Amino acid sequence: MTLVWMFPGQSSRYPGMIEKLAGLDGANRATLEQASELLGRDLGAHYHVDNDQAYGRNRDVQIAVFLANHMFLTLLEQAGLEAQASLGLSLGEWNHLVHIGALDFPQALLAVEQRGEAYDAGPAGAMASVFPIGLDELREVCDRVKDVGVLEVVNLNSPRQQVLSGETAALDRALEILEEDFYCEAVVIERQVPMHCSTFAPVGHQFRDYLSGLTFAEPKRPYRPNRLGRIEAQPDFVELLSTHVHMPVLWQQSIDSVLETWPDATLVEVGPKRVLYNLLDRKWHKGVDKHHTDVSDEAEAHLAKLIETLRGDG
């Protein structure tokens, strides 16, 4: 069995998730304290379930999901589970970078904060997840609204699920077309920033300056960037991570590549919710061994059972 961790992106969030994870284990509480010290603010208080502004800024969304992913990873590794490979969707690529040893946790956390700050200062826009529809049809919809504004397919997530990103007026018109002509389910997942869209290029250029000051280590495990959807043996991290901001996420291609390399792979979503787990439906890699770390209730019992399954106990 080849274990592969999948780290989700910033749409995988909900109120109280940091508080819940910190309550599960002392190592997670230590991570939260370390993160608070590094960023100079009380993250436990900020992400308390009663704070309705916990995700008011994109910076705070990115930090929260990065932390949640890392906390789930900590629990798995404490149980003796080591994945031979990993990959991350959008923001989740930063957890992937930590897992493969290209950056340590403090470096990645500080970079995620800077990334979020740059996103908050970037051009406005919106994003929506669309299902079920093929890539070519969705691109045709984008072409039909180009007189309204820029709209692009930016997350190529699976054969039937994609993400649109761009100017808000263009997205709103596209959603009308999708409902009227394609009977698709479209869910707005972001109303502030058009991530991975070409209009976000200034943000990528700004973030590049910060990335240029980082020291990346040679990865101990394969690096599979969103930009390429395959293993990159000699990565230019600055180039890949800066253009990642305003260019498409090749998630479907990435998963296809993983399962081509390791047909026996066990895929585990390491983070909040089950977005990546659910993408692997019966029409895409049917029968793949897949798992998720998060549940709404009985989180401790679910994790214990998952760890037992992955270790082959019992």
C-alpha cells in the first residue's frame, strides 16, 4: 500500500474547526501556540467559534485552513503513519511543501500569511464551483460572457466538477446561463477574490518578491505542483508558486498522475471537510481506496478508526 496525503484548499473551512482540533490533542494545542507566537496574535481567540469575523479576511481563511491541515497531519504522524507522497489543492500545496520537506512549518506559515495579505489587497472578483459539466462546455460559457467581463475555468478538479473565477458580473451572468441551459449545480465559493484567474496576476507578481527571499530545501519526497499536475524533479519554487496564484490548478491531472505512478495508492484527505474525497466519485477512479480525516461529530472516534484502518490493525 502506498499512502498519499491530499491537502485541501481554503474552501474547506467551517466555524470552530481550529478550536475542535486544538481540543483533540496536546500537540495541536502546541502548534496553535507556536503559530500565535510566530504571527504575534492570539489565534485561539481569533478562531473561537463565537467570533463571526474569524474568516472576515482572506488572510485569516488561509491561515486557518493551513493550520487545520497541519493539525490533522500531526495526529496521523503521531500515530506512526508516514505517507510516501502527498499533494495539495491550491492553498493545500503549502502543506504539501511542508510534508515533502521543502519548507518547515514556521516558514510556510509566515508565507501563507503574506500570501493572504497579498490576496486581500488584490483585485476583487468571485468564484463558483460547477457540477456536473465538462471542461469544454464550461469554457464555452466563459466565452459567452466575455462582453460582461473576464471569467475563466481555473480549477480543473475532476471530469465533471470545475471552478470558475473572474469578475463578479461575468460570473453572475454565467451562473444564469448554467442554470437555464445546462441545469448545473453551481455554488459560489468566494465573493471577494478571483483566485487562479489572470486578473489576479498583479498578486502573483507581488508575492513573487516575498518568495524570492525564502530558502527552499531539496524535497525528501516528490513535489507535484498544481501548475504542472505532475512530479517536478528540479522545481523552480519561486516561479511555480508565484504563477500558481493566477493560473489554473490542474487537480484532475495531478490525481491521474498519482494513480498512474502508484496504482495501489491509498488516498487520504488530510484536512477539514471532505471536498477532495468527494471528488473521487464513481465516474472517476471508481474503486480507489480513499479516506478522509474530518467528520462533524465524534471526531476523535473517527480518527482512531481511520488510524487503525491505515495501520492495518485489527
